[in-house]
Amino acid sequence: MLGRKKTKEQRIEPRWKIDQFLAIYDEDQATFLGRVEDLSENGMCVLSTETIPVGNHVKLAVEIIQDDGGVKTFFLRCRSLWAQAEGDGRHHKIGFQFSGISQTEAGRIRRLIEHQRSRAARHPAGPAP
């Protein structure tokens, strides 16, 4: 590959594949973005029918369906780091890095990761922030 450098892995924390449905909404635009594919303490990958320009700062709402059928929502400020079109042309993967999240939000993210670990989640392959 002449003239191309392989991008070096930049993640500090491992990503965990999410096997429960976590809906993501762009609070600023009041639109449904998609679902979380994988998650780390520093960021996440979202599968979406929408696109977010790289470098944009957004406020995302994360909806978690509880075992009792209830829904819990929390909000995260993120910056889009990358976007990649999927093979069908209708979907995109978007890598987000969390920015300025509170201790409470960080705790929620850690609990989601622990939940995945307890369910023997596997590390995904592919790009992510």
C-alpha cells in the first residue's frame, strides 16, 4: 500500500458488544439515531440510518429497557470521531467519544459494561473510537 499508513488503534478501554437494545436519540435534533453496537468507558459505536458529520458535538439520549418493561433514559455529551457507511447503503456506523460526562453518567456506563461482562459479551472487531 504505497502512500497509506495503517491507522493505529487509539482506544484506551476495550469495547464491549451490546446484546440488549439501547436506543439512541439526538436530543438537539429530536431524532432517533439508532442503537448502540458496542460500548467502552470512553465512547461507543452507534448503528444509524442518519449521519453525523465527523467532529460534531451532540447531546445523545440513551434509552435502556428495564427487565420490568420500564424505560430509563440518561443523556451523554459526545463528539463524533468517525462515520462509516454499511454495505446496504442505508445504515452507517458512527463512532462517538464521550465528552464532559458526569460521575453519575460514567457510573451508568460502567454498569452497562459490567452487565455485558456478566453475560459473557465478546469484544467486537472493527473500528471504534
